Amino acid sequence: MRRGDGTRLRRRSDDVTTLIGRRVVLRPLRGNDFSAWREVRQRNVDWLTKWEPQRIPGQPDTTRDRDAFLVRCSARERERQLGTGYGFGIFVDGAFAGEVNLNAVQRGPFQSAYVGYWIDERHAGKGYVPEAVVTLARFAFEDLHLHRIQIAIIPRNDASRRVVAKLGLREEGVAQRYLEINGTWEDHVRYALTREEWEQRREELLSAWVD
């Protein structure tokens, strides 16, 4: 959907934000997404879990327990209401394909947030994640008026690093033992995009990936 000036609309309905890219649609996950979520997550367990924090012992598995998935959706909705986080499912041709999230939104003098993403291995390498990140960046800078978004990636995660390479995001160095990933405190390469950089590169990024 586009406005008269050709800009894609960012639709809002019942306080739920849907973001429209060129090929992807980003929207919050709902309870009726559980079956698709379970199928994708279980099929991609080896592809994904080596790059994610270890599940706390005794914590319900959201890929198998529908009630746990509903609690997760409710927590994300609460974050949206508080303005502390914005989680989106990535949908390709109407089918669930992954997630992209704006986490730990901080206001005050910081005005910053962290971006996280993952994609179904079947869709990897097709440019859906860079498109989703640029779509999310436009939302972060132009709707939420943040000043900075950051992405942290394990150095050996080549697939994830290809996303930031395609977007030409600025590397800021390595944070040692930055996050617990799959039971190990892992170093992460940090990348960032500021509002000034967004304003300078906006047309380039949108033209290449979204509009």
C-alpha cells in the first residue's frame, strides 16, 4: 500500500503496528501464529539454537507449549504498550518466516535500541532479513524518533554478518564475553546506525531494499 507520493504506508490498527516492506510484512505475533511458529522453529532447531541464549532449566518451551507461546506474545504486547520493545514476525507471501525485534528501547539521553533477527533457513540468503532490518530502521528513526540502533553478532556467525555487510552498517569493534549464547559467554562484533547516518543514507537504503 502506498501514499500518493509513492511512500509505503505503515498501517496501524488497534494499536498493533504492521510494517510493509517490498516483499516482507512485519507484524507482532499472535496466538493463532503458534502452529506456524512451532513448525518453523522445530525444523530449524540446529540452524538457530547455537546462536541463541540457552533456555533456563524448567522454563516452558515456546516451540512446543502453546500456553508458553501465548505468554511470550503477551509479554511482547506489554513491551509495546510500555514502549520498551517492538517484536515483529517476518512474513513472506503471507507465511511466517522469522522474526526481527527492536529490543531494550531506552529513552532519555540515550534514545537507543538493539536489533535482533533470525530467519528460516529455507529463506536464508534471499535478502529478506536486510529488507526487514531497513523496514524496522525506518520505523525506529521516523516513528519512534530514536537516535541509534545497534546490532551485536558473534564473530563466526557468517550468515548474520552478511546482513550487516549488505547494508553497509558501521562496525564499532568487539565486545568481549558480551552475551550468554547457548551456555557460553560469547564475544560479539557491534554494529550501529545513528539518525544522522540514516538521514544521509535513507534514500539509498530504502531504494535498495524496501521501496
